[in-house]
Amino acid sequence: MDGGILRFEFLDIFFALQFQHRSYDGHAGVTAGETDLIEQIRDVVRCLFAPRNRIIRIDAMTGDGMNIIVIANEEPIRTALFLFSTRVLALSLFISLLTALLVFFSVYYILVRPMQRITSAMTAFRANPEDPERILRPSTRRDEIGTAERELSTMQHELYGFLQQKTRLAALGLAVAKIQHDLRNILSSAQIASDRLTTIEDPVVKRVTPRLVDALDRAIALATNTLRFGKAEERTPQRTRFALSPLVDEAAASALPEGGGVNFDNRVPSRFQIDADSEQLFRVLLNLLSNAREALDAPAQKEKHIIVEAWRRDGAVTIEIADTGPGIPPAVRERLFQPFAGSARAGGSGLGLAISRELLQAHGGDIVLVGTGSSGTRFKLVIPDRKES
């Protein structure tokens, strides 16, 4: 055989046999069939970092029992391993780079770009939240990004609606400010005319005139303080102790017209006293009694009863106002105390209950809907007594 054939047969024998290095007179020895995977890896590493031109011996046993011993220079094997390792390293780098690019573009298009879109929408909406064109239009994605887009869009729509409501309130306040002066002058003229009614000897006029004068006085005071609500604040309650029953009768006289067919039952004890601002409490009672009377104005309503009760418990006064009306519609109950949203009748402003809650909360109390239905509606007012200083 020539040199080329000998090298070919030598490589066939070497790669076909499993081998293991062992010490052999300072050189490397290999015994076929005695190595496992870990030892083979160690042999490869030893071969790569072994001194040049090292001689190795390979012992192997053929199938017919013949012992084969091969002694060869390790340098060609070492060179082939270096070449193979270089190619594997280059292939690994290529696969790693390709994988990194795929991961980058996947993350960019699946996460980064949608988040940039959400961030841009938030920034643009913050710059001008009253522009509906800046509200994010959510995609149809069903993952967390899609959920975030839909929630952000919903929040922006709600905030835009609140801002529109505030804008309308501001416009309303400006309009009220323009007419407040003239309205107060008109009421003052009516008050002067009503004062002359006291000189008339007619019994009916004498009975009605004090109510008219009181109503005009309250209307003038309310018109004077109208802008306080526009500034989102009421005056601090000027609390005193007074009998509650006369104030309930006074509010009922203003809210319930004579001959209206409404049976009013004031069950507050005549000597029962409350610690509150009488003017503000009158406005609260007037709003609730007026709402009760309007609920009873339905033509098909047969029973028309309004009952007011009050008691003191645990340092707080509770006032309950009940009517036998048809009840509050379910769609109105959820926003009953929201301005311009809690009216159950056509033409209602939806401010009465909102103002009443604000006045009671200024006293440290509150108003709640106890129950409503076909048999009637019941509200509860709670006003705590002042703590002794």
C-alpha cells in the first residue's frame, strides 16, 4: 500500500474504534472498547492541548480474536479536531446570532411596538385630554397587551366624559353668574311687593303671606350664595341647637302645595332638638320632600303619604323620610347622588340629592337610600352631634 492508502486505513480504524488514553512510556496509549462518553470528551480535550507530534498507540481486538496494535503520530488527528472545532464554533455562532435576531424581532413586534403605541397614546392624551381623536383605539389582541389597550381606552373615554361634564358645569356656572345679579334684583322686587300684602285684611292672604315672605327670603339668600356651589364649596355649617319638628313643617309647607291630596305625617316629637345648620338642613328637607311629592304626582297613584320620623342614638340624629310612590327606577339608583345624573323624572336637574349629600357631609353625616320599590321609597339622613371641646 502507498502512503495515501495507509493514512486512509489508519483513519478508518481510528474513528471506528472507541478509545481511552493511558500512560505508555511517556506517550499516549489508547485501548479500544474501554471508554465511555465522558472519557471520550476528555480524550478530545487532551488531544487538542497535547504537545505536538505526540505518538499514540491504539490497541483493539477484532471479531475473530486478532489483536491489532496501531502506533501513529497524533498530529493529523489534532489538526482535524482543530478544524472540526473551528467549524462547530462558527456554526454555533451563526445559530446563536440567528436565534438572537429572531428573538429580538419577536420581542420588538410582539411587545415593544405595542408598548410604544400605548405610551404614545398616553402622552398624546395627557397633552390634550379634551381631544377625542387622541383616545387610543384598542386592537383585537386577546393577550395582556390587548387587555391593557382596552382598559386604557376605557379609562380615556371615561376621563374624557368627566372632563366634558366639568366643562358643561363650568359653562353653567358662568351662565348662572351672569343671571345671578338680575335674579336677585327681581326677587328683591317681589319681596317688596309681598311686604305690602301684610296690610291686607283678608284672612287667606294673612295666612299665606308669611309663607310667601319666608320663601322669598330664602330664595334671595340662595341666589346670593349661588356661586358658592359653582366654586365647589358651601359655606361652613353654622350649627345651633333648635327644635326639628317646626323646621320639618316649614319645609313641608314650601314643598307640598295645599289641596294637592298628599297626606303629610310629621312624627318628629315637638321637643326633639337637633344640632345642625337650620338653613342648610331646611334645603335638604325641602329637596327630599319635593322629590317625594313629585313621585306622588303620578295620575295612577292612589295612596299619597309622606312620613317623617327622627330619633337620636349613639350621639347622632337619624331622620327618615318615606313616601308611598312608585319607587326609583333601577337605572337611576346607581348614580342617584351624582350631579346631573340622578334625576328620575323628565326635566329634573339631578342636583337636589347631590347638594343634599354635600350639605350633610359638611356636618359629618350622610344620606343613604334605605329602600325603594313599588310600595315606596325611604331615605335616611344621619347628622352626628358636635363633639364637646
